[in-house]
Amino acid sequence: MNEMHVYLLQHLLQDSANRYPDQEAVVYKESSITYADLNIKSDQLSQALIQLGVKTGDRVGLMLNKSIESVICIFGTLKSGATYVPIDPSAPVSRIKYIINNCEIQLLLTSGQGADKLIPDLDTNSALRKVLITEGDAQQLTEQCKNLEIIPWEGLLLNRRGRIKLNIADINPAYILHTSGSTGLPKGVVISHLNALIFINMASDFFRINATDRLCCHAPLHFDLSVFDIFAAIKSGATIIMIPEFLSMFPVKLAEYIDKNNISVWNSVSSVLASLAYRGGLENFQFESLHIVHFSGDIMPVKYLRILKKHIKNASFYNIYGQTEANSSMCYQIKDIPDDNAWKIPIGKPFPNFEVFAINGDNRIISSPGEEGELYVKSATVAIGYWRDEKMTDEKFITDPHDSSHNPKVYKTGDIVRIDNDGNYLFVGRKDRVVKSRGYRIELDEIEVTLNNHPLINQTAAINVPDELIGNRIVAYVSPIEERKLETGDLLDHCSKFLPNYMIPEVIEISDSLPATSNGKVDRNVLKDKAILKYTN
């Protein structure tokens, strides 16, 4: 069968393996793999997967923590013609089972520990048929579950050479990333090879990533930030430095790891960098190689950005805006640090290959400073849609109402933005984070920004508790900078200086730390459940 003349994500690796065969492709702790070996091993895995019954268009589960093997699995799956579906190994078993069955995953790549967690709870009607383990006792696992074929990684890749030619279109799904769904069930965002390649090619060129760079991979594989970390590095012949998960709990060790490994491009959610700023002892390190710092996902408090720029002197800092459904669509380079009480750092202007616009309540595209509206992203990077959710896909992925060509697709973000005096967009808040209390419209994110600007606060979350009399009560949860004491009265006084009375939280709870999601963001769902239980009349 002749291979179609289309360019796919796996071709990024094949090209770099030809150009930089002896260059380190991936480093994890004390181990590394070259581009040549990564290409060979992923070829071997793809052949093994095909012989195990994987067909073009199938979904293959990757329930793996970051490692060299996990990158082999990503490219081996893509080369087999399948779609890779990363699954958080630390997720509840019920969520893992839902993703496996909803995506009809028949083959799962995981660790022995991951298999041991999942197998006892598998239903007899599960879609899963085969589990390939990167380590562990396959025989023991087989005895635990007779319905599954457990296949050990060891020996699987041996004596396989060459590459099987397949017909794979660039509009075929490359991966499915799961995000939180409003129904309580995760929703799978389907990204094609073409969607991803347009973004990766643009971002690599925009940030001038090259073969001398060493890109961190801090995000877990099921989080969309990992797409840039892995594929932009592979496209450029750069080296991926896998950040061990535990390091995020120890900011000083993380700072040391960044410095010691000569990381040149950093990409993470804002909260990780905020933690480095106030607990990482940055003054003890040089960070001479670090020249690009990306942050996204959360609002970055200006007070922490000032510390970061003071100690990471050679880096350009970028606030990156985007969604899993459309990749990163905008950025803002921070050249001058605003005042600590600045409302927010702009999310900037669109990247090349992206068009963004915001529509106000009158169904008019906003264009003047101060105007607000809901943001729409138009680009060939916009996802195919949600896996097996036609209703939600039709609601969020639409044709451009202001363009008769209706091409490409438009993603309706649900984010409210404002235009500033320089033509940059400011993130105001989520459309679903706007609530009413006593008849007033309240932006919960504005309350969080105000509290975050307090010099002794580390993290905040503003939560609405439905109330039949006033609409919503506002409860704020805050955590202090390490070893600093916060007083509720002081925080209320701080809020009164910047917020109207109707936006000041009725209750402020102070905790040593706030719950976090697996992506490192504050878990507002946990806090909302807690607030409703405690403060509902």
C-alpha cells in the first residue's frame, strides 16, 4: 500500500532524526535517548501495535507519567495510524474507565502500577482488551484478570526493522485530550494532525526554537501544554527535558533543576512560576540559558512577575492565552512590569494564522478601548470537535456569522475580554464566572485579581454560593505566602480600596494551601462543593 503524500506529526520526528541523529531528543532524570534511537524505537512500537491488531483510526490509551518511554509511545501510536489518548494515571478509576469505554480504547499503554490500579475495577463489558506495560510483572497481572491480555514491554521492540506504509490523512485525529465537562463527565477534544501541525509550525517559528534549545516538559501528557513542549522540540531538533512530577512540590529543587539542566525554554501554568517566585530561592541561581518563559492557564500576579524578571535576567516573558479546543491563539510579551495594583496583564494579540474577535451583547464585534465581549477564535488549528458529543460540538464550534465563506471553523470560547488602549485584549473572566448578587453583575475573576494583588497572598479563589434571597453569596478562599500571617480584617480593608461594596466577599477563609487539579490550577470545584455545604442557608 502506497503512503499518502501528506505531512503528519510523526514526520517531525523522522525529519529531525535524519538531520540530528546523535542529538539528545529526550532527557528524563539521568537517562536520555537520541533522535535516531527514538525514531527506531517508535518505528518498532508501531509495528508491534499493528501486529497486536491496532488499525488506522483506532484510539490507543496512554496512561503514563512523563518518561522516555512515554514519548516513544506517543510517536509509536501515531506511526501505527492510531489516535493517542493520554489519561492521567492519578485520576479516579471511574474517570479512567469512562474515558476507556467512551473512546472504545481496546489497547492501553501503561505502567505495571497503572495496570494494577485499573485491573481490579474493570467491568466485564469494558472496551479494553489488551494492556501493554512498560514495567512490572505481566504474569501476575494476567492472573488477576483473565479477560485481558497483558503484554510486557521488554522484548516487544526487538528484531523489528523498517516502517509499515499506511494511508493516513492529515485531517485524521492525532490525539484526544480530555477536559472537565459541565455534566460532570470529561469531554474529549479531538485534534487532527493538521490542527496540531499548523500550530506547532507557527509557534516554533514565532519563538525561534532551534536545535540548540532545551525545552522543559513540565505539564503532564494529558494537559495541552505538553503538545508544544514535545512537538515544537521534536520539529526543531531541540532537546525535551522531562520535569519529574514531584519537583513541583519543592520550588527550590525545581529552580535548581532548571538551572542545572540548562533549560532554555520554560512553559507552564502561572501558579508554578508564582511558587518559584516566592519559595524558589531564585537569587541563588543564574539561569544563564533560560531565554524564553511562557505562562498560561491562571492569572499571573504582578508581584510574582516582578520577582521572576529580577532574577531570570536573560529571558523574554510571554503571557500565553488559549484553550485545548483551539491551541494557543494569543500572546503578550511583557517588556515593562505594571504597577502591583494593575488589574491584569493583557493576553495580547493573536498569533500568525489566528483571527480573533469579540462579540458584545448587541451581537456586534467590539473594536474600541473599554468595550467588552465574548471572544471567538478562528483558525485552521481549531479542533475537529468533542468526541461523540455532537450537541456540544455544534454549540461551541460554529461557522463565522460575519464571513460568508464559513471557513475555517470558529471556536466560541466563553471568555469575556476587553480591549485596552493599546489594542490588546484583556481577559475579564469566564462567561460562566459572571454571577449576580443583589441585582449587581459580579466578575468573580476580578475579586480574585484584587485579592492576589495583596502582598501577603499566595493563591485565591472566589466562589459563588447560590442564595434564594440575594441570588449569590460570595466566598473567597486564600492561602498566604509561606510563614506569613493573614488577618481577615486586613483582607476586607484591602478589597474595599479596589472593589465596590457589592463585590466584597461576605466570607474570606484562610488556609495554608488551596486544593489543586492535576494540572496545577486551583481546584475551584472542590472549593465550591465545600462552600455550598457550609454556607447554604
